Amino acid sequence: MSQEKIVLHDCDSPDVVNIGKLPSGGDIIINRMAIETDLLVAEGFIEPHFFAGFSGGRKSVFPGITSRETVVYNHNAGFIAHPRARTGILDGNPVHIDMVHAAKEAKLAFICNVVLNSEKEIIYAVAGDCEMAHRQGTEFLSSKCAVEPIPADIVISTNGGYPLDQNIYQAVKGMTAAEATVKKDGVIIMLAKSNDGHGGNEFHKTFSEEKDLDRMLDTFLKTPSEKTRVDQWQSQIFARVLKHARVIYVSDAPDHMVRDFHMTPAHSLAQALKMAEDMLGNPNAAVTTIPDGIGVMVV
């Protein structure tokens, strides 16, 4: 450790450099230290990602060490609404295309990424070119956790437990897995402890102040890429989920907070199932269960 210098990247730091343009038109503004180094390498792990396709690889650079300006431009409403900006999709995904371009412009020379199992143990590793090695890792991951939809009236999902179930913001990820297999106007039962509450002031404010989801989404889509608000992307995806299905949220979050997010609070799975059946008017409604909505890709 005496030979290492650890620096935490600050997306609002002025110590950055503009190295060009993204394919989408935004500026690539990156941590100056990374650009001025002799050799840039990255390590990380690969898991499904609900709009970048997968984590890992190019994400160590973008958004990892880019400016806030660059991140929000890439996370614009048009990209988030794109049908290819979904879990498990890289080809044709505009978010991913921008990220790969930025990593190459930053001269990311080498990556080492791993895949973890449900016990957080390393079961696979890739190393080499930031795009090709990453692609190999995503193919392995897909072979282990990609499943076909099983359409149902009720879909139960989780965020895989601690540490990713600590707030409502993060729980949106697990809901997108349920969104991919629940029938239109069905019910998603989301289990997430949420002991830290909502997870984002802007995220909470968006839903507590705007009850019309169509108007909310229209506002996002009319927002220029360079004016994208912080956490707008999360709100946009969550609004999309809420328009597709009703959500019953089983958590430790205050009931009033859950209702602020247009969801119905519950405090046990049994209670939530009874509520879902009542909502549907069907005590024999079909149920699909997703044990880990982050680790399972419904494609």
C-alpha cells in the first residue's frame, strides 16, 4: 500500500479534460489523471444492467471517471426510452455505444473483469481488450442467468437482499426484471427492505409532486440531452414500470413514502399476495417468482 496512491474520482471536480465527442454528440470529459497516465487499466465485475445491458468493461471509464456533464448527457430520455437500452442487450444499445467510444478515446488499454455467483464468489474471469474481453464475460453470464419470460398476472421480484435492497431507488432495478414478464395491468410484488428510505431526494420529489405519469414521461422526453436532470433516468424507467403494472412494495420504508412513489405498501409477502389477488379480482391468478431481479435476466 505504501507504493499506491488512491484517488476518489469526483464527477464535479474541475480537474478534468475534454478529449472529444460521444457518438451521440456530448462532450467526453474525463478525470485528468486518467488521461495523463502512461497506462490506463481497469478492474471490475460483470452483472446485468437495466439500461446499459451489463456492468463492467467500459463502465469503469464511463461513467466511472467522467464528469457529471458527460454522464447526464448519455443518460438522456431518448436513450433511456430506446428499445435496445435494456437488460442484457449490447448490440444497438445507444448507452453502451457511447460508453465504448469514450473508453477507447481515453485509451483504456486493458481490463480484468470477473463474474460472481449468488455467494459473491468469483466463478469466471476475463482479461484483455475492453470491448472483446467484456463481450466474452457477458456471453458467459448470459449462459448462466438469462431466462425466457413466463407471463403471469402477478410477478414477485427482489433486489437480491443486502446491500442492494437498502432503498427504493435501487429497487427499480429488480422491478424491471418483473416488468419483462408481468402481463399488462398485472401486479408486481417487490420485496426490498429499504431501511434507508427513498435513496434520492430528486427521485422522491419527482414522484411525490407529479401524479400524472404520462405528463412526467412527456416532460422527460422533451428535456434536451444536455439538460437531463440528476436521477431523471431512474424516474423515467420507474414510471415506465408503473404504467405497465401496479406495484405492491414489501419493505420497512414508511407507508406514506411508498405511496409517494405511486405504489401500495405491504409488510409481508402473504399480505401482498392477498392484496394482488384482490386488485385483480382473481384468487387463482398465475404467479411468477424471480428470486433475484438483479441477477436474473428476463430476455
